Amino acid sequence: MLNGTLPHHEREDPPIELVIAVRCTQTILRRRISETDIGIDVDGEGEYEFTFTIERAESRGDVEIEPFLVRSEHQSDDADYAGRAGDRLASTASWTLEVDETDDDGGFLHPRIEPFDRHDSFPDGEHLHYLHFEDPSTPKLYLNANHGRLVDVLQNEGTRGADPRFRDVLYDYIEQSIWQQLLLRAANDIDEETGEARYPWQEEVVELFDDDLYPDIDETDELRRKIATDANSGEDLDVLVRRVDLAIQRRIDHPQRAVDLFQEGLHND
């Protein structure tokens, strides 16, 4: 099948990338896992082993997994074939992973839909989402039912078309805000001397981002102590905020989502 999607001169060393799209509505997980060194032979069929990890803390209920192949490089030599990096070349049916719930599943990122104008403690009706810390042991994410069209898009479970693309961009926007709040809240609550977190969710959140926050620190307790120390230091707080922002951007991959939505718009024109 790939033989028909690549120019002849590219087939010996195909510029392709395997992408695994992972999505979990209940935890607003949106992950794009990529691998370029997979050794695919475009002239024949075969099976190719690829291993990836989904964190338990970011999974709940059904997790949708969709593999596809895209171009990894731009080409303009042959207009009869896909030319842009990121153009989809092949895909298959998605899989659904059912995650068993455990006794301690708090679901603090499971979005709840409420009209904000009915709650005095919520932001005004113009806000789309709100991370509520009324019970700090279990933060809760709310989506504003007053924005009916946007909520409908966020609940869309499709994988093709403009709405799913827009949904992913919206969730990225929401994630940027809530992960920053959760990480900074966790940093403020962790004990500087012991590295102990006040609540279990704080350990999980820090663990999700530990490789990007302080890549030179391998030991979990040392990492937590460093985060707590920086959070309580006037000089290092700015550094921590920048690290948090960069770590979240690496996780979310805003540019690729925006490109996908833009390309969807071009295809529909």
C-alpha cells in the first residue's frame, strides 16, 4: 500500500514516521507518540514491533489508540504524491484499551459539565473551564455547559474531520492551564526536606513530567525536594515556572495540533 503513496526515488529509504495517537476522554489525555526508525519495507507486507507506555495516572475507562504513518520530510519533486511533512500515508482501525478502575481512582481530571452561571464560587460565564480545589485532595475539572457548541466538540469521539481536530486543539488549550496549576500547586505542597507530597495526586502529576522538569535528576525524592525548594525560593521560582511551561509544551505539542487543524481546513475548502 505504501508503494502507491511515495515517489519512486523515496521507496528505498522511505521518509516515513509511525505515529500512535492516544486519547482518553475521561482524563483529557491527548498524546502523540512518534517513531521514525521502524525499518518498514514499502514493497511488502509485514509486522513491525513497537512498544510504548501509557501512564496509569493519566488513563481511565476507555483509551483509544490509533496508529498511522505520515511523511517525515517535505518533498516537491512529484506533485502526484503527498508532499508535506505530516501528511498521512496509511492508517488502520483504532483499538480501544479498557483500563480497570482501582479503589483509589479519584478521577480528578474527569471533566464534569456544569453551567458556571449557577455556581457562585465558579468563574463568570465567559470561562470555558475551571479547575476546582474546594477539596484539595481531589481537584475537579469543570467544563462550562453555557458554551454548548464547544462542549459538544469536546465530547466528540470521532477521529476524522474538523470537529475532532478542533477538539484536540481545545483540549490542548485546557491542558496547558490545568497542568500548570496542578504542577505549581504540587510544588508548593511538597515538603522541602523529605520530598513527601501532601496528596497522592501530587506525586502522580510530578511523575508525569519528571523527565522534562529536571532531566538531570533521576531519584524521585530528590526531584520532589528540588521542586519544593525552587517553589519556595524567590530567586528560583521564576526558573521553576519556566521549566513547568516548557515541560507542558513538550507534552502537548501545540504546533502539530494547530497544523492538523489548519490542514483539515485546507482540505475542506
